[in-house]
Amino acid sequence: MTDASARRRARIALFAGCNLAIALALWSAVVGPALNRLASQNARIRSDELILANLRAIAASAPRVAEFASRLAKQAAGGEFLSGANEGVVDAALQARLKSLADRAHARVRSLQSLTQRTLEGQTYSGARIELSGAPKAVLATVYHIENSHPLLFVTAAIVRAKNSGRRSPGEAPKLEAQFDVYGAWRERAAHE
């Protein structure tokens, strides 16, 4: 019986060994590469999802980009010049622009007046004097808005003085009074514009 049981054990071991060898061969030939392929496809899908999310974000910004392009085209059409049918229209538009810039900076406009036109190297410049008051931050922001606006404006003279430096009550914020002479180049608008 020992001989028969030893043969039986040998057959079982041979059967298990062959099945194990076949299973390992199938794993390395079919299952392993399939799992690797699935893992790489999952990684590629995740990468594609990120790209798709970025493209959707870009597509969502299309209206803002179109609005910005329209604004740039409008500025390019006007160029860096003030424009109007005549000197009075240009002066009024310049004063309205300065008032708007000061309001945006939260400064209080005390007065606006036209200045005489200047001509330099064949270019005509219209000017306005703006007098305003407010917190130092508001006055500084007004100058920033003026110098960074389109069409281009130039501050050619400035007077700034403290309004309440010596007689401020505790907790009262400092205030400034300022006067700026601002000029911008202009061109006469044609009748068809």
C-alpha cells in the first residue's frame, strides 16, 4: 500500500504542479498584461478627464474673452486719442472721463474746468483741471486711474496739500486736497465715424 499511496501522492503532486504551471503561464501570458493594460488605460482616462475639465473651463470663459476682445477692438478703433467732432465735445468728454475716474477712486470732485489747448509737434492736446479731496488712498487711486486710462491722459501739473493735518480729532482719517492739470491728445472725428 505504501507503493500505491506513494504513486497516488506523486500523481496528485504532478497534477497540482501541472495545474500550477498552467495557471502561472496563463497569468503571465493573459491576465497580467490585461491588468497592466487596464491600469494604463485608467491612468490615461484620468489624464483625459483633467484635460477635458481644463477645456471646459476655457470654453466657459469664452464670453469673457469675447467681451475683452470687443473692448480691445473698441479701444484700438479710438486709439490713444481723445476724439470728438470739435474742441468743445472733446473738452466735455475729457471732463466727464476725469469725473468718472475720480468717482471710481472714491475721491470727491470739487471742480472741473477746461484748460487752453496746447499744440506740440503738430499734435493738439486738450486739457482739464480737476480739483478734488479725499483720503490719501483715494487721491492716489485717482492719479493711478488717470495715468492708466485709455485713451492716454497725462498729469502735467499737480498740487497736493493736507486738508486737516493740524486740526484732526482723534480717530479722524487724514484728508488731502489736490489739483491736477490733465492733458490728452485728440483728433477730430470724421463725420462718418
